Amino acid sequence: MSDLCAAPIGELATFVNGAAFKPDDWGNEGQRIIRIQNLTDPVKPFNRSRRELPPALQVKPGDILVSWSASLGVFEWQGPDIGLLNQHIFRVLPDERRVEKRYLRHGLELALQEMSRHLHGATMKHVNRGEFLSTKIYVPPLPEQRRIAAILDQADALRAKRRRALAQLDALTQSIFTEMFGDPRTILAKWPTRRLGEFLEFLTSGSRGWASHYAESGDLFLRIQNVRHDQLLLDDIAYVSAPDTAEAKRTRVKPGDVLMSITADLGRTAVVPEDIGTAYINQHLSILRTKELVPRYLSAYLASPMGQRQVSGRNRHAVKAGLNFDDIRALLVPAPPAPLQCSFDSEVDAVERLKSLHGASLEKLDALFAALQHRAFRGEL
């Protein structure tokens, strides 16, 4: 690709950073405030505000957004109406005389990948604005841009289809739970029920102040973003060179442990798999090591509507959400017969194997798409 055919992305569009909203600006009425978590997780509830912002900070459906801090990504606002742009997100206003919007979106995704070498912050990553906007991309004539964008859109649609299939499999676990154990909203009345503390043989929270132990590779350091609702995600993983201390031994996970988030987004759960290797948790997670309960059943119950309702009810902190050990031990847990719990475990295991197959297929599609994207922006497509 000749430099004559390239341009810095900062010359192709205007990048408007969002506004900082104070808690006093939040409310139950007004326009949606678009935060990074609303882009990365569509089911996240929106804060709203009646605050008036300039037109440049009012996001219209179809606008391109770039989150440049913490969770990095390029998104298209899918809201039904205008939203208010929060800080740490760029609203992208393309120069339509020079660049086609869909083409620019693909170019921005590639630019973010290139910028990964220059990320700042071990725990809170963010993109340097100047470096990002100076990143050059291939800019052919508009008709050629439209042709390339159509090819990339079609390839991306295949990935989206595979992701939807995975999402449906994720939802299947809760469907199996309901079929085997009953409506999660009334499950406490169906089975013998005890406090969670009676089922636990070990309960602890993770380590604080391990920043000095971060490493490029080594042992896994599980954080809250690695634990979803009844799912362990290792695609955004941190590594540590763990010290040989009693604290490290205490916070090291074992296969079959149930992990639960105890600060911020409370009640996320996941079961530690057999092949986890050496891994530790940070202070935002707790380890629930059970006796009498099948771990996968416990995780699914805590992720169910009744489990989540109890977790929310135990949060008595107005400013910063949090659970202590007494809160965890006090949660009510139904105890279906062990054979039924084991049957549930087997059913979910079959779903997990199917998810692995779909996940492997998605990885191949991602690799093919990345190769296609690189070729496109080298002028070789």
C-alpha cells in the first residue's frame, strides 16, 4: 500500500469524546446515558439523565462509537432513540466526502488492534488519543470502499451468526435448570432449603495489592471480568508470578470451586474447570468450596432469578455494592436430591461440549476475518 493511498483516521472523521456525568445527573427519567458497559453488554440497565448536552454529544441510532478506555472496541449505537455520550467513548462523525461509514468502522477496528501494542495501564487500559488518530489506513475511492465494506460485512455476518448460536446455548443452561428443578422464582418452596454456609467447607475472597506480581505470562489471575453469569471467560486474562505465601495458597482456586463476584456487579458466578491449571482470584471475587452440592448446580442456582434476587437483597451498601462473608453464608439454597443434581451436571456438560465446538468454529471465523481485514486495508482485496 502506497502512502499516497493512506490517511490518518483523524483526517477522515471527527472524534468527539463524551461528557462526565456526576451521580447528581442520574435519574430514572430523561435520555439514556451510553456507558461502555451498555455497549459491551446489551442487557445492562441504562442510567438516564435530563441534563442538556450539545448536539455533538447526542448519539443517533447508527452512529459509530469507539470505547477507548478499559474495554476497547468499535460499536454501532443500536438504541431506538438518541442517547447521551458518556466519557471514555468517542462519537465518530465521518467525513462522507472521503470515507464511507461502514468502511471506516472496519478501519477503526483494525486501528484498535494495531494500537494494542501501545496500550497504557496494566489494569485500566486506555488508548492514547494522539497515537490513535494518527494511525493511517488505506483509503481507496468511495466506490472501492463500498465494495470492500460489503465483503467484510458479509464475513462479519457469519461471525455474528455463530455468536448468536453460542448465546442461545448459554441460555439453554437456565432452561435445563428450570425443567429439572422448577421455576427459579418458586424453587425455594419445592425442595429442602438451608443456608449456603451449611453447604460450604471453604469460603474466602481474593488478594489485594498484587499489581507488583503482574507478568506477561505465568499463573492465571482471575478478575471480575472473567466471571459472567454462570460462565468463566478467559479471553481477557491477566497473569501473575505468584509469591510463595500463605495468602497465595489461600486464594488459589481448585477445580470445582464456585466463584462469585462480591463487589460492583454482584452475584456473577462460574465453576472452575478441571483444566484450569494454576490460578488465583483478586479481591472482587470469592471462592465457594462446597460439600453436598454439585458445583455446577450451585452456580446455576445463584445465577437464577431467585439467586440473583437474594444477592441483591443482601447488598446494603448505598454507594459501593458489596457482600461480606456473613451475607454469602446467609443465602438460602434449595437442595434437590444429589442424583438429580448430577443429572443436571451431565446435561450441562453436553451443552458445554457443544459450546466448545461452536467456539472453535468461531475462532476459525475470527482468524479468517482478521486475515481478510488485513488484506483489505493493504489494498489487496
